[in-house]
Amino acid sequence: MELIEVKISDITLTNVGFAVFLKPKDSRPDSKVVPIFIGPLETHAITSILDGVSPPRPMTHDLMMLIIPSLGGKIIKVTIDEIIDNTFFAKITIRKDEELLLIDARPSDSIALALRAEAPIYITSSIFEEAGVFMKDGEIPQDGSTEESSSESYPKSQNSKTPLEVLEDSLHAAIKAEDYEAAAKIRDQIKRFVENS
């Protein structure tokens, strides 16, 4: 199984939800990217580390980064290695002593942990060929799937919502999950969106 090391090229709001775009680490600007649609809370878990934001109390992924080393483990890499029914699956590789443990995980959780552990992110070449798309600068997919059932998908046709509706749904989800830090961030995005409309 050939692996391609990837990096985040963008995280953006599309007409159906948030998407993280992965591209080969050493690629040209016009290279293919793999879009994975994720939920607002997962988006916050990734963007907070990219933005260097430290929450006053550890969030779930920060807590995992405290627990794993205390148990003698170290995150070596994450691999997005499968697509089933347009849903991505990933594995987190953890070294504990001389043993390698493979943990099934969602790509968003895997990416959030890899960023915190400064571990590489890989995608299989077969998935890159199947789900990769060419995009012009500033272009975002117009169709896709949200993570309503904890799935992380690549674009496919379905009824879409306006970006404002997606943000409002994301705000309700954050409040329901009692993630008020994410809710405040989404509220600010809604305010900016309305002001610029």
C-alpha cells in the first residue's frame, strides 16, 4: 500500500459544511487535493491548534495528548486508509515500547491529534486517486456531505444549504454539545458573514 504524506492546504466553509483539504506535502500549487467534510466541533479542534489557541481547560484532543504519553505511548503517524460508501476511515499509529498499536479513528480526530503530536499525516495513493480533485485558487466544492452521522465524506450530490444556514446549524450543534468556545467562534463567523453579505 503506497502512502502519500499530506498537509492541510485549507479549511473552509462550503455550502454544505466545513471541509478540510489535504494535498501532498511536496506538491505544486495546482496539485490535486482531497476534501473531507467534517463537523463544526471537529473543525474547531483542528483550527485551534493551527491558530495556536490554547483553551483554558484541555479539550478532548488535548486531554488525549496528556493521556497517551502518560501510558507510555507516542503517536507516530496517522493514515487515512479507506473509503466505504463515500466515508473516510483512518488509523492512528501509536508506539508503546516496541509495539505498534493501530487505532481506528475518524480522519478529523486523527488530524487533530497528529497536529498536536507533530506527527505526519498520510493518505493511501488509491484514496488520493479516487477522492482527489483539481481546484483553482479560491474554488470550493458546491456539493458534498456533512458529518451528520459521524461520517466524514467527500463531495457527493445532495440537497445543499446556504453558508449562513450551515453556520447556524453549526452554532446549534456547538451549544447542544456545550462547547461554548466553538459556539463563540461560530457566532463571530455568522456576524462577519452577515456584515459582508
